[in-house]
Amino acid sequence: MVVFGVVFLNLSFSQNNNIKINATLNTETHELNIYQEINYFNKSDSILNNIYLSNWPNAYKDKKTPLAQRFVEKNSKSFHFTKSKNRGNSTINTILVDYEVADWKSPNQQPDILNILLKEPLKPNDSAKIIITYVVKIPNSKFTRYGVSSNIYNLRYWYLVPAIFNKKWDTYNNLDLDDLYMDFTDYNISVNVPADYTLNSDLIVSETKNSLQKTYQLIGKNRLDVELSISQYDDFSQYNSKPVSIITNLNSARLNLVVKTTILNRELHFIESYLGAYPHNKLLINKIEYEKDPVYGFNQLPEFLAPFSDNFEWDIKMFKVLARKYITTKFLFNQREDVWLADGLQTYLMMKYIEEYYPEMKAIGNVSKIWGVRSFNLAKIDFNDKYYFIHQFAARKNLDQSLTTPADSLSNFNQKIANKYKAGIGLKYLENYLGEETIKNAIVDFSKNNAIKKTESNTIFNNISTTKNIDWFKNGYIETSKKSDYKIKKVDVINDSIEVTVKNMRDFTVPIELFGIKDSEIKYRKWLTGIDSISKITIPKDGFDKLSLNYQSLLPEYNLRNNWKNVNPTLFTRPLQLKFFKDIENPYYNQLFYTPVFGYNYYSGIILGMAFSNQTFLNKSINFKVTPSYSTKSNAFSGSYSLKYEFLPENKQVNKFVLGVAGNHYDYAPDLPYSKFTPFAFLEFRKKSHRDISSNAISAGYTFVDKAPSPTETQDPETLKYNVFSINYGFSKPNVINDIRLSTGFQMSDKFSKVSLDAHYRILTNTNTQFDFRFFAGAFLTNDTNTDFFSFAMDRPTDYLFQYDYLGRSATTGFLSQQIIIAEGGFKSNLPVQYANQWLTSINTSIGVWRWAEIYNDVALAKNKNQNVYFAYENGVRLNFVQDILEVYFPVYSNLGWEITQTDYASRIRFVLVLNPKRIVNFLRRGFY
């Protein structure tokens, strides 16, 4: 009797939830009419008074859901302003619990979570039968790629599932992270579709058909979410690969069936050698899964260059998706809170697969063989080296986050790329430290012990058999964003021994390997552990002439340039290397890059020059750039230069601190050059989170300007040679719906001092109408100037600090004089009072009327010495093609009257045009990192 009770108890605890669904697809309304039964088993030791369901189809309900807000965070407004018919939802008709009507509700602002209130508490080991009838409106696929488009239905998270109870209900919103947390479930699903449609699934499928419809019966055991693809045109292929049949529409037209099947067999065999047998007979791979998580590098290189063979490209694409599907189907991770091992295994297996079958493959493929490219260091790095490069890129910019950061708190860049790479190369480094078999055996044992189970990433540490201390990996590498950086500080030869002084440059202590090198060949190697500050190590003098830490670059270090020294120091320890164009860093050389530059200035003509710089693709602490050039129109030499030191504190209030000097020498008018020199400082405060798009910074500079006087015009000396100290504070939050910007500044010279405030707010209303509001106020504290050169400008600032992108800064007539910079007064019309030498306040507004057409209205008050306050006003039409990049203004009415009727109207039209590549790139990358 006792034995029977124990067996019954074990069966109860191992009992899966059961879901039975009868769904009918209406292709006219894009709806699923669903009857669903859920047999929910209380596997916990708690008494439950409610049951939570994930109602993720309802995440598309409106523009206020967490998913809608997530789209806005990604700088996408398509869902926010789409028509209602393109959104999805779920409409609950009835909910019964044990055949009695039940009450239910959704938490505030979380319509994709459903809370069913139980009339009778559900005891441990008991079950409840939930019956739900509801209608799911399928969203357009343009938002997450899942949904409907052209009568193709790619369905994921299309039905209701119980959340997981683990001392508390683990409920999560749909945030387009494809990470629904649900328990293993047994399914019995019936789907009715029109007779000319085909359904693809990796469950056990049977089909019946009549003249009007097909009915698909789907059976699955120990499954998580069920994906379906339903369409009139069936683009899926089934491969009789072993031991698992692959069903996919991730195709390659250039490869035949035999080749693709052979590749799939090899992939499955390789993954199985680490993760064990796949728990099901079929595996569905939708190309959407690859499109949402591609092999970065494939899609960045032009296809016409044919950088990779068809075999390799399809192989690696499939392997990446297959490995992920294998991992997330066999093991139940809470991918919202604990995803580092799933990410790490995927990347680690990809790296091992490349090592095994494509050891010679380069990061840029066949492009590395092209003459003119093959000499670059970028062309020499292996395919797997890109993982380390991306990690360094993130670390050098202070963008990295710990591997235990919840997925919804990661920046888009880290969630999609950097953290996955960091997890994978971390496992790879652990393999290097502990031995390949140790890590492989740990993965194999983890797979055996956790198959078809709820598990956690840190469980893998229970399977690592080693006497070595790996707390640095568990507590440091995984749980923090600390960077490692070791330096060979000193090398002393003492008789037949060498004393090496190694310094830990940061507050993260990890094992690091020391190598003795001779002619690029490893002659000696030794692991160093526990170096938390400075340590001296004595090693035998054993036939090598160079010492290097982390020679194979397997440790993702912050800086590799300080890792080596010659045993016998030479005059030029690190030779100079001249490189054409920017390249990746080579730690064994002092690299100087020279790059042709081309520019245009109305007064200088075409500018031809050569930029000399130490800047690689990775951030450096010290950067310099010198760009001598020749101006073809003025037949004069010109150029620019800069030197800056950048410090990135970790986990401090300050995110970035920069000190530097910069200067340039160009023409400000025909045959009239100017020179500018500015020592500067910049301090950027840390954001509240890596997903925060706001910026908060203080900048200060002291600008020296020396302009050549005009031989034909009388110019006041104060406008030719002057020095100005400025300090500014700026805040911006460029949300795609609500854009807020604020800046304040103080300037001082021997002739004047003044303060200013510039506030800008832009909002897109619910009807996708843009409203733009800008307020400016500026006042002189002292002003002993003789001209309006330093005065506040009503419409076109003089730009005495040479900080605006004027195409023709001194132009007073012609096309270039019509360019405006929205600064200071922000007016577009050329009014009788153009400057204010006491104070100026202005308000600039515009409101959208149709697409990019807007009506603008501006008002201002300007006060000059010994004059009454001048009231200025204007209005007109604004064509806002690209905000702050390309805009055109057509004045209509102002203090000048009806400008639109004037004969010289064409000359009154104004435009905003930005050609600065850096500003355009920053505009395009918003929301990524």
C-alpha cells in the first residue's frame, strides 16, 4: 500500500498539463475560433486560489500594451499608427473551471496575462479542468514576422497556456523576445482550414478532407509551444534526415536535396554528440526564426561579392537555428530571467562546428582573398574570431551587460548579439582552462540529467568535474560586466631564468595563460591564477624570445596591446605599421592608418586630403587624427586635427569622460581662411538602464578663433580674432513618439557673457499628426561688443564658434544663403530685426496636416539696446521629409506681410540639410544600442 502511494505520488508530480484545442481558421477575417480544454495539474506544494494563463495573442490589442511600448523603444512606430484591422487580439467568450463559470481578469496594463479566480482552492497534486471558448484575431506579420501576410499564416503563441507556478506565478508579457515560459504539455489539436490550404507542424499529423475544408489532427507529447504554418502555397520541404526529420522553408535554391540532407545529417549528428538525442521525431524550422536571429556577418556583406559558398552559408544558417531549436525544445529554461546557458550553448556549438568542418574559414569569407583586401588584419581573422571582436566592441564602448541580466532589460544590441557571444566565448575559455573533454562531458551530463525538465543555467556547474577553482567564472564572468585586462609590466633575465612581472589592470581576477614564443611558434606555456594586483613569476629561459599573455586571444580581454614583451628589450618594441584605411587592431604594432578624404566647401571648392589616425574599429583610450588637405578652389592648404583621451568608468554615475583638443583651418569666405583651436572636456552621465535612449551630458570648451580680414570689406577687429569659453548641459530623449530635448549654456569672452535655454518637444498624436514645439530664451549678462556678430540671431546664427554644418556660412545671397539652422530664434524669414544684443525669446511650433507637410508658426520678442522690444511673427508650410536632416520651409505671412505674393519668393524659401555622416548614422541607429 505504501509502495502504491509512493508510485502514485511520483506520477502526480510528473504529470504533464494537457491541452485539447479545436480551432477553425477564417481566412476572410483572419480569425481563429477556438474551443480549448486545459487539464492543469498543481505540481507545487502550495494551495492555489487562482491560475494564471499567458494570453499572448492579446498583446497586439492596442497601442498601450507592453508589446506596443516595446516597439516604440525599438524606434518603430508602425504598430503604434497601424489600422485596427492589422492588430491582433483575443476575445474571451466563456471560461469554465470544472464545468462551472469562472471569474477572470487581467492585471492592470497587462492584457496578455489572464488571471482565473478559482471558486475552490486547488490542492497539491490535484487538477482542474479549464474550458475556454475564444476568438483570436491574427495580427499582421509585419510587426514580429509572426501573423498573417498574403494569406500566409505563421502562428506562434496563438493560444492560451498556463503560466508556471514556482512558489509564485511566473507571468511575463509578450515583448517579441520569443521566450514564452510554459511547462511541458501534452497536446491534442484539431485545426480546420479551407480545402486549398496546407498546414505544417512538427507534431504527429493526420489529415481529413472534404470539398470545403481540411481538418488536421495534431498530437504531441512533452511539448512546449506549438508553431504552425498555414498557407495556400506550401514552401516547406521535409528532409528525411536521421535521426530527426527536418521540416523547413529555410531553403537554398542552389543546393540539391541530397546535399542538403547530407548537411542536415552531419549537423544533427554533431549536436547529438553534445546534447543527446532529440526528444521528438520531427523538427520544424521556420525561416522566420533565422530572420529574427541571423548569422551576423552574412547579411552585412554584399551578395555580389559571393563571400561564402552556398554550402557553407546554408549549413551555418541551418545549424544556428537548429541548435537553438534543439536546446529550447529539450530543456525548459526561463528564457526571460535565465537565458545565458541557452545562448552560450548555441554559440559554443557553432564555434565547435566551425572548428570541426570549416577550420580555415575567415570572418569575411572569400572577400579576404581579394587583392587590396587580403593585407588587412580584418581579412586574416578566422570566422570564430568575430565573437571575440564583437565582445570587445561592446566592452570598449561600455555597452556590455552581465549574462544574468533579464532579457527584457538588455539593450537590443546585447539581446540579439553581444550577450550571446559573451556566453559562448565564456564556455570556450572555460574549455581552454579545464580541458576540452571536461566541458564536453559536463554538457553531455547536463543534457542527460535535464532533458524534458525545468532547469536553470547554473545547474551545469554541478556537472563540471574539476579540482580547479571556477568561482571567477560563476561569480564574475557570468554575474557581472567586469572586464579582464592583464599586463606584462616587466621582464628580467636572471641567469637561466626569466622573472616576469604581471599586473592585473582591473578589478576582475581570472586565470590567464602565459606563453613563450619564438618565430610565432609556441615554445612554452603556463597557467597563471590568483593575480589580483601585481605578481612576479619565475620561469625557465627555454628557447623563446617573446613572452605573451593570452597569446591565442581566447580570454575576452579588454586590451590586448599590453600582453607581451620581448625577452631582450629592443629600441622599437612595437614597430610602426602604416595601414591604408581603417582596420582592426594588431596588438604587436603601433598602427597608423591613412585614409583619403574628400570634402566640399563652397569657398574652398573640392577638398582633397589624407587622414592620419590611430583609430581602429574598437574604441581606444587615446585617439588622434590629423587631416592635412588641399582646397582646389582657394588653392590653399587646409585641414583639421584632434587629440582626445577617453575614460569609461564602470558602474559609476559617469558613463564617459573625455578630455581633448581639436582644431581646423578652412575658408569661411572666398579666399579668407580661419583657424580654430579648442581644448574641451565632455562628461556623459550613465543612463538608468541600457534600454534607456536618453542622454545626459555636460561639455565645456575654450575656443580660439583667428580669421583672415577681408581686403575689400571693413570688419570690426572683434569679429576676426576672439576667444570664447563655453559650458553646456544637454538632455535628450529622442523617443519616436515623444521627443524631448533640453540644453542650457553659458558663454563668456572679454567682450560679453551670456546664458541661453533651448527646449524642444515633439509628439506624434494618436492620429499620427506631428506637433512640434520649441522654446528659446537667451540673455546677455554683459555686452561690450560693437557689432551683432555675437548677438542672438533671429533666423540665421553667425556661428562664431564654427559648430554648425553650414554649406556656405558667409553667403548672403543665392541658394546657400537659404540654408537655415534651427537654433537661437529659429525663424525662417529675414525680418527687419535680425539680432538681439540684450535678450531674445522665441517660440517655434509646427503641426502636421498631411504626411510630411506641416504648418509652422513662430513668434519672438527681441530686445536691443536703446530700442523698444520687437515683436516678430511668421507662418508658412514646412515639408519635414526627415526630422532635423532634410526639411524645406515655404514662408506665407510674417512681419513683412504676405511673403507668398512677393516676386522674389523663391529666394525666401529656406531648407535644412545635414550631410554630416556621423549625424546621419546616429539618427539611423537609434534604438539599437
